[in-house]
Amino acid sequence: MDPIIFDQDCRLCGRLASFLDTVKQHHPSYHARPVAPFGDPRARLLVVGLAPGMHGANATGRPFTGDYAGLLLYQALYEFGYSNQPLSASLHDGLMLSDCRITNAVKCLPPQNKPNGAEINLCNSFLAAELSTLPRQAVILALGGIAHQAVLKAYQLKLKAHPFAHNAVHALPDNRYLIDSYHSSRYNIQTKRLNKSQFNEVFHNIDRLLGRPDNGCKGNL
């Protein structure tokens, strides 16, 4: 993969690099390195999360794989025709994405799942490079406020002009769109801030923006 978009050996953020070293000592089998984007390199839909989870992407090496936050996301991707299966368990489970790619605003696991501002800013150059590869009229799905802000920063757009709101759509340069969703985290699901119906509404909106036939949840590819 182009190192401008992703650097497997990146150690720009000292705190994160040191934390990953410690995690690797305690969990030798874990990936515990920057997590690469996953999916179709020509995708029109880019899903942007916050950062790898400790026992999910940080362990498996694939975004939203092996943790709770991936359950709702991969189910929706399957039902709306972007994936060949509804679960993402490991790198070797046979899952494939079509017209969709998943990345993170911060590529490394942060302590307590909370990257600081400097870390988000340092990693933003990778996100900006990835966004520049998207085709015209692409759609970017931001899962949560930090991902939303990271996309705007990559485009050098002002947050005040594009406030985060669930299922809100924001016009971007090159006829692209940013659409927001509450993050599919365990906390948001258990507190009922986000449910499957609300998440499906976001994907119906994505279908409309991409000009895909909207026949409800479409099932596997």
C-alpha cells in the first residue's frame, strides 16, 4: 500500500508508539501496530472510524474486526450489498468488501481509546492522502464526532459550517459527500443512542447519494 496513505512502521506519535510496545509485550499474538485501511481500493464509499480497539482491530489487524463496534457495521455492509458476509472475525475469515473501504482517523490504538489532539493532527495527513484517492461523487461515512472532525480537517473545512449530527449530509469538494452517524460502539448501542433502524437510515441515505437502487437491505453480494 502507498506509504503516503498508510505506513505500517509509523512511530510519529511517541505516546502511541510506546503504548503499542507495551501492549505487544502483554499480548504477543496481537497485531499491535498501525492498522491498515481495508476493502475495495476503488470504493465509492469510505467508512471512517475513530481508532483501532484494544481487543478488536488492534488484535486482528483489520478495522472493526473482532470487537463489538464491528457487529452493527459489518451487518449493515452485508445487508446493503457492500460485503459478502455479515461478520468480521479475523483476517482469514474470507470477508470481502465491494465498493466500500474502511479506515480510521487514527491508525494506532490510543490509551483508553482516546487519542489526543496532536495525535489526531499527525495522523490526518494519512487520511487526507486517502481521501484524495476517492473518485468524484464518493461518499464518506464518519462514525462519530472525531472522525467527522478529522474528515473536515483533511479537507480544510470549518467545523462551524458543518456541525456533526446523526444522518446529516455535508457537501464536500469534487461532488463528494460526508454523512455522519453515531459510532457503532458498545456504549452507544447499549444506551440506545444508536440502533439498527437508525443505522439503516444512514445507509439508505448513502444509497441515494451514490445513485444505487434503494430496495431496502439487499443481502449478500
